[in-house]
Amino acid sequence: MNPTESFYPDPSLFAEPASRHLRHRGQGHGVCHARPLRLRSTYWVVCVALGGLGGVLVPGHSDAETSAQLYGTVDAGLGWTHVSGQGSQRGVLSGGQADSLWGIRGQDSLGEGGRATFNLESGIDLATGRGDESARLFNYQAWLGLGSDQWGELRFGRQHTVGQEFVSAIEVGSWKDFGMGALMRASDIYQVSQQLSWRSPQWAGLQLGLSYSGDVGEQSLSGLADARTKLYSLALRYEQGPWLLAASHESLSRIESNRPTALQLGASYDFGFARVAAGWSRQSNGFVGLNGDEGPTYWQQRGLGGLGPTEFVQGGRLDTWYVGSAIPLGKGEVQWQWSLGRPNWRWEATGEQAGRLQVMSVAYVHPLSPRTSLYVFAAKGRRYDMETAVHVSEPRTSRVALGVTHQF
């Protein structure tokens, strides 16, 4: 049984379920890291204007050929987090199960199977009421597409890569900082600007995807066109009956003498009494999603903060394995997952071999209505840093949380 279907029985309202937005860049899963900021007045002007349009941005008020939809997810609860050497923290936890966000998406029929589509999406922090990024209103997605039943769909703008999108679909639970993307960072939720992507139509359950960005670090906006870094993503998935299979290869253009790459494989099978999933990845020469350690200042100046520690970027490799299962229990389901990461480098500061990382979680999700669910989860990490995944301090981390998720 697909957990999304059991909790939200009308999946047509959520073509890309918000529950799959793992966490965010730098958090080991998905949304943009909330940092102190002062939102500009234009942000609220836009929000109020869009809120006034809420009455028409729903499927029930759209004609058969043109539609626009205001949608979102709000998720908050209470959490207790402990990090070795840093102590414990208690308080309101935003996005425990799914990132809190709002967005607008729609399409216009062009006739003969053709369509124009768009998606604008912005992350929010319910604990503070702030947006995720002060300088970027639609930090999650901002793209326009052209598609047809015969040729697939082209998308232009800020969006997820096809590799991240296809492989992350196998994930059992996207628990904040402790989901599949905790170690398989190319399946974490990250976005790439100035991107062109293509998704083929499905051929007997098989689908191909391609992504390209000529300026991952957005250097052309700063007048530094010569410092641009390119991204390439190729992905394939097969979805038929209980099976979901996915594979991807992503890479950045060469940085110094190495090219950051990520190879991923994933599989999921629904037995009815349980859904099981497994994945593997090999990440070399840094994180392609730029969702790790910020690294040296000169990397950050090129818009490449997040590649990971120097030892990793300069010839290092991180192999990761992932397994998980969702088992129906009562009206809800039990979810468990476990990840193992094996780095191959030595830390320059200590001269010691980087240790194996482990991330594990167990949770129960109980639906209160078709759109609202209650959850509780406990998670633990060994030699795992919630912000950067790998760190020379190799901390022990743990979290327990109780919260509510609502989709509209």
C-alpha cells in the first residue's frame, strides 16, 4: 500500500506530493536552512496579492483546458535534539515530516495533446513565520514548461534535477535531517537555478530524464561568467504495478583537478502488507547538490559552498547504502529506515581514517483526516553531522519529535 495514497486518497491534487520534499540544503534533507533575516516588504505584498486570488486558484473554479492551483504543506511539532559536544535543544520543530511550503502550479491546454505548465514554490519556517531565503521568493521551484503526450515535457528555470526527483521517490520517510537524503545527498531536496530539463513520456512504465545547468553557482548574475560551473543529470525510472526502479548519474564540471559526481540506484516494491525500499550511491569529489560543508572561501566565492570537506573534494569518495520499510498498522503505518556511509579519506586535522556513518529512524504516522496526519519519530546518527553529513568531529546525534502535517 502506497503511504501517500492511504493518507491522501486524492493524489491528483498533489502531482508532486509535498511529503517528498525531504529537508533542505545543508540540513541533510531538503528545505533551505532557516537563518535570521528581515523579509522585504515586497515579499508580503506578493503573498497578500496571491492570497486574494486563492478563491480562483483551485481546480474547482478552473475550466477544462486551463487550470491554476494554490497548494501547500504546513508541518510543525515539538522536538528534542541532542548533538554530542553541543548539548540538547528542545522546542518547536518546523518540517519534521515534510517541508512547510506554499506554491502555485497550473497548466494551459494547447490542443492536440500539447500543454504549457508552470510551478512557483516557496519554503517557510513555521517556528518563526519567516521565509527560507530573504533574497529569493520562490526558492524551491520557479519554472515554466512546454509538453505534449508524445514528446514529454521541457522545463526552464529553477527546479529539482531529474536524478534527485526520480531516485528520491523510493524514500520511505523524509524525517527532518534523518531521511534517505541524510547520506545519499544527491537524493536530498536541492534546487538548481538556470536549468533546462526534459522528462520523456512513459513507455510501458519506463521514463527518461535529462537536466542541464550552465551556471550552478549563479556567477553570471555577479558578472563572473568565466567562473561558471555546469551541472549534468541523467536519470531513468520504471514504475509499473508494485515496482518502482530508478537510476541516475549527476556531475559538475571539473573543479580544480576533480569532477564531483554522484551515481545512484534505487528500488521499491509494495507487497501490500508492507512496502520495502533499498538504495545505493557513490558520491565522488564532493556533493553535486552543494548540500555539505561550505568549504574554503574561494569555493564559496564561485557559488560552490556546500561541496563538502576538502579531503572529500580532492579525490575522496563516499559510498552509501539505504534500506527502509513502511508497514500498515491500524489506520496508519510504521516506518523504519537505516543508512550506512563509508568514506575513504583520512582527515588532515587528525590523520585518522574517516569512520563509517550510520543514520537510522523509526516512526508512526496516523491520519486524522484525508489531509492531516499526526506523527511521532525517533532518529539517531553515528559520526553523522545533521548540517553537513560528514565532519571531522564525527558527532553522535539523536532526535525525538511529535508533530502534525496538513496539506491544502
